[in-house]
Amino acid sequence: MKIPGRLLLALLPLVVLVALLTVFAVSINRDSSLIRSVLIDKPAPQFTLPEVPGTGVGGFDTANLSGEVTVVNVFASWCIPCRDEHPVLEALKQQTGVRLFGINQKDAPENALAFLTELGNPYDAIGADANGRTSIDWGVYGVPETFIVDAQGVIRFKHVGPLALDDLENEIIPAIEAAKAPRTAG
């Protein structure tokens, strides 16, 4: 009778290890872009961001998010996925004409300007988030991230990670259209 008890005790670390590996494998295969933000259906946080000098567009604040649907993209010149995503943002702007604002996170102004000079500037406004505080308030935990804000200044959608062309058709454009649709109370 003592042998089965010892066998169970000897197998316990192996069972725990298999359970931990299973949890890890399931969580690593999760698509982080599907994580729902607690800010969805809430007003955008209060902020004021100065312009990035030399870009030819102004900075923006919370009040600028009202009046029409706005796509807010958090990016940085040092972010490799942001570079990959940039042509998609230009395609979004060209295809939809949507108002597109950028939050330039923790970036030197000259680097942001060089990035936009090289790749093009699809943004209607770019705010310099030098210390990253505004990005934190928006719930950003990595760049790039993209938000859709309705005409009342309420965040309606969040995409984590770089946008791909498929994302425009499958997520972003439908989310823009949904943000434009009248909302009923309830």
C-alpha cells in the first residue's frame, strides 16, 4: 500500500509541470489583438498633447476627438512593427478619408519627423507623448495600438499590434462604420 502513495508523490511534480506547460501553451497562442480594453464604450481619457515640431500638423486633445469618428494610432519611430504598419495607415486614409490622429509615444521629435518624412504622413494631427503618460491613460501596453473613437469622443474599438491590410477590411473599416451608426440607449 505504501508503494502507490510514494508513486503518486513522485508523479506529483510531473503532473504540475504538465499542467503549467498546458496553461503556458494555451496563453502563448492567444491573439493579443483580441484582448478587450476596459476603455471600450467609455469616453476617451482627458489629455492634451503638443504637436510634433516640423510635421506640418498640430497636436490634439480630448476635445478634438468629438464631432466625427476618429482613428487614433499610437506609434513611434523606434518601433519596427510601426514601420511595417505605416503603409496600411496610408491605405486606410486613402480608402476611407477617416480622420486619423497619431500619438507619438516616447520619441525624440527629430526621429518622429524623419520617420514621417521617409514614410509619409497620413495623420491629420500628431500629439507628442514624450513621457508616455497619455498612452498609459489609454491603456496602451505596446506600440502600435489603434483605437476608433466615435463622434461623441467614446472609444468604440481597439486593435493591439500592427495593422495588416486584411485588418482594414475585416476589423477597422467595419468598426469605423459601426462607430458612425446612431446608438440607442440601453
